[in-house]
Amino acid sequence: MSGRVTGIGGIFFRTTDPAALADWYATHLGVTSFGPWRQDEGISVFAPFEAGTDYWPSDRQWMLNLRVEGLDALIQQLAQAGIPAETRPDEWDTPETGRFARITDPEGNDIELWEPPAP
């Protein structure tokens, strides 16, 4: 089995008023937050975070989350290419949300790799 990205798992960004911004996106664009946003190829999560979140580096406004299939195989492929992946199973992974890993692009942007739980 080989790992591959299968879509966008979520878009997370800082804001001073998450509830108001989430409401604006839902009202004007039909994008719901803090819950599954069903797409043809699977779910994505749209979730504004508090401005002071420490979930990703404070000097970055956004973090890309990519939904993947075969996370372990993808991590191995990335390692073979010299791209380290950080995992924190006890902190990030849950049966309800799935498994996660992080890599960093050449510009220093964190990319979260997300393997959702099996249906």
C-alpha cells in the first residue's frame, strides 16, 4: 500500500472572533465550521481558531491540513525523500478524529496530514 493525499482535510486560521467569522462564512458562502462539511470525496473541516492558538506557529496565519490515505506509508515515502514527519499519537490521535502527522514545506509552513478514522 502506498500513501497519498486524497483531498483537503481542513483549513485552520486565526481570527479575533471565531464565532462571528464562522457565521459569516456559513451565511454568505454556505461553508459550515466545527463540523463535517460533506464533499463528494469525503469530509473537510472548516474551523476558525482563536487568535492566540498554539496549535501551529504564531507567526503563521494559516495551516494547511491534507486528508490522506495510508498515513504510515506516506510518512515512509516522505522520510525517504528527506522530509521528516512529526507524530504525537498520545496527543493528536483519537479514535473519533483519526491520526495526524506534521511536515514543513520549504517556506517553513506547517502541513498537517490527517488520516480520518475508518467509516
